[in-house]
Amino acid sequence: MIRSMVERRFDNGSSSKFAVTLDRWFARRHLGAAGLLRSFGRNSCVTLVVGLVFLLSCAPSDPFTPRMTSDVGSTPTVVAPIETPVPATGVNAGLRPITPELGLGLIANAWLVFLNEYVEQLDYTRLLAGAWNGFVAGLPPGVTVVDPPEFTGADPQADLNSFQTAYLAQAASLGATSPRQSAAAYDAIRGMVKEIGDCHTGFTTPAQLAEQNQRMDGTIRFAGIGIRIKRKSGEPAVVYELIEGGAAGKAGIKPGDALLKADGVDLSDMPLDEIAARIRGKEGSSVKLTIAHATDNKPRDIAINRVAISEAAVESRLVGNNRVAYIRMNSFSASAQGEALGAIGTMQAKATKGIVIDLRTNGGGDLNVFLSFLSKFLKDGPFGFEVGRKGDRIALGPDGTFVGTKVPMVVLVSDSTASAAELFSVAVQRYKVARVVGTKTAGCVGVASRFGLPDGSAVTVTTRKLIGPEGEPLNKVGVAPDEVVEVTRANMSDGKDPQLEKALSLLGA
């Protein structure tokens, strides 16, 4: 994604500090009582804001114990708790125990952020319904589900109270203070994310947030098996390539292998980020994968010990008989830009045939870094436009650091090329600075800001749209390459890269 330079965070120190921070947060966005009246058009919103701020500030000792209003109008039916294990792997692994009230506070905070910050106006009742659906879908087997909340759409406070009543009644089945309460709140927030349906709007746990920060900074170290994965619609996830230093290759995993199960859990309908979360884990622990090689498609089990993995932000080498500079950038970060430009400078004397910029695994990055990097290759603009919630438009253009190249350039893209990498691709294509080779890009383009929640988790929200240099939409559309070249499982298994081969052919190498 493209991340804006501003990251906003609720204070997670004392309760009083958190209340002041939340109050100022509303004030900065003109979203105090008057602001929410404008947003929703109802006086009840004043009570909602005052209630949240007051109740967040009144917890005497635990800084993470926000409480919603206690006047809910009815006594909920409480479901008896059952004993369920905390997941050892996956997106909800290793969570801290919290109370149901804290979980409810996290959901309410995320709800307000989505309503006030998302680039388009959202229906608050649909968000609450999404939260409930996500919460219920994540409940352990054997739990009796209470009646769902009813929303009228006429009074935000009343609808929030309805959600509160049902949520606390259902959450009682998970234990008074338990990691399951964290999982429940997180599932509810993910339900809102699903309802929004925007690839740049999401939720991250504290552990995922730490990893994301490392990735955005250009270096990431984690415990895994050392594979990159991808998936085509309707097909199983496959191993795209092996990461140097990982254990997968030594254990018998090959590029092109289909991933069928992880520790017995079916992966066929699981999102890629959840598959990755299940495969990763504590260093030294093991994971049993059920895979199928591209050569025979026979399922087989392979146990692999997780090791610490360091993933480079940039990979570079001379290819095409040492006459082409190949640069792969996995993200647009400050360190990645420095490494990429340094590598080009080092290889340019020998790279007489051209340069290949590989963005096939680039999911975006920092907006300012992206603009700076593209400015080295494009003297004129605009590169594209930022569009705000009110339709305001800002042109994105060169920063005056143009260098240019004396040799032709090819950019490689895939369905994993996203956000800033897509804008880079369409800009060099539009101004005929490079040929674009590969498959259609992800169509996941926007500017996002991250908002920290009190327990160390965060929501990322699309706050501005990005469109191409001619005003063309890119989000949910993608960028079509000049030369369409597919990479099959057989290609991966055989160690062949037809997209890179096509790039070298275009460069005459």
C-alpha cells in the first residue's frame, strides 16, 4: 500500500491521557459534538461522543478498560462460558487476555475511525452489522449464539447500544478475561473491514503491526520457512519462489508447489495473509505442510522447522550476459530507494543493453519515497493525482531530482504488484519511459493512514484515492502491461522466468 507520512495513534498510557487524546482527536477533525451532528445529523451523537470520552477516562486502574454506556434498556441473556484453546498459529495467535468491555471499546474506536476517516462516507449500521457477523463467524464450535442486534439507522447511539447488549451477552461465553476476548474483538473489527471491502483498509494485531513496520522500513526479520506465495482465482496457493536462508528448499519444497494444508488445516479458501500467518511461528518450532509438486500433483506431507528469515528490500545483479542491470524492489522504502539507486549506479557501466526494474512482489510503500524514486526517471508530470473525501485533487509530480537513463528500461509486474508500484508502472508506461511486461496488476491503489488502538493493534484506513496521470481509475482496475506474459506452475518448478526472458528479449540481450 501507499502509506501517508502521518500515522495517528491513540495514547495507550493512562486512562486520562487516552481520554484527552481521543477528545483532541475529535477536535482536530471538527468531530466533537457539532462535528458528529454534521456527520450523522442527529443530537444523539453528542451523547455517543461524550459517553465514549467520559467512560474511557473513568476506568480507575486499568488503562485499557473503556466502557460503553450502561443504560442499554434491557438485561442481556448471558451464555455460559466454555473452555476453548487459544490458537497457537494464525492471525489470532499469541493474544493477550482482555475483558469483554475492553474488546467492546476496541470495536467502538475502530468503528469511529472508519466512519470519520475513510475516503467515502460509510453507512454506520452496515459497519455494526459487519462487526457482528465477523464476531459470530469467529466463535469457537459449540457456542450458543444469542439473538443478533437490531439496527434502525435512525439513532447511532441506540444502534451502538443494541450492538453492545448483544456483544457483551455473547462475549460472556468466552470467559471473563481471556485471549479469546482479544480474538473476538479482532474478528469483529475484521468484519467491519470486510464490509468496507477496500484492499487498503485493514486491521493488524500488535504482532502483525511490528512485522509491518519492519517491512515498511525496508528490513524484516521473522520466523518462517522461507517461501513467497501467490494464488490465481479458483486455484490453490502456490509457492512462487524460495527466500534465501529459509528452510523450505532443504525440506523439499519447490517453486510451483501447491499449498493444500498447514498442520492439517485446509488452506483452499483461506486468504493469503492467513496462510502466511499459519506458516510463520516461533523460531525453532515446526509446521507440517501438505503440498503437491507441479510435476505430479500428489499430496504429500513435509515437516519443516521454522528459522529466522531476513528478507532483503532490494535484490540486484547483472543478467543477460552481464549487459542488463536487474533490480528487484519489494517495497518503496527509504532504504530500498537508496539500495536500488546505488545498485544502478554500480552496474551502469556494464549495463549497456538496459535496466529491468522488477516490481512483481512490490506491494507499495511510502508515498514520498515513491515520488522521489520515480522522479529519477521522469522529468515531467503529473505522475497521477490524489483525490480526497470531498473531491479535492492534488497533482503528484517530479521533485526536481531527475537523472534519467541512457539505456532502455523494462518494468516487470504481476498480480502482486500493488499501489505505489502500480502508479509507477502506469506513469512510465504513459510517458513511454519503459515497457511494462508481465500480467495485470492487483488494482489495489490508494493512500492509507494508520490509526493505533489502545491495546497496540491498529486499523489502516484508505483516506485518499489515487488515480493515474490521465485521471484514469486504478483501484479495482489495475494496470495492463504492454506485453502480457504468464508464469505457470511448470515454469516455476523448472526454474524458468518467461517474464524476465521477455524483458531481456525486448532489450536485445
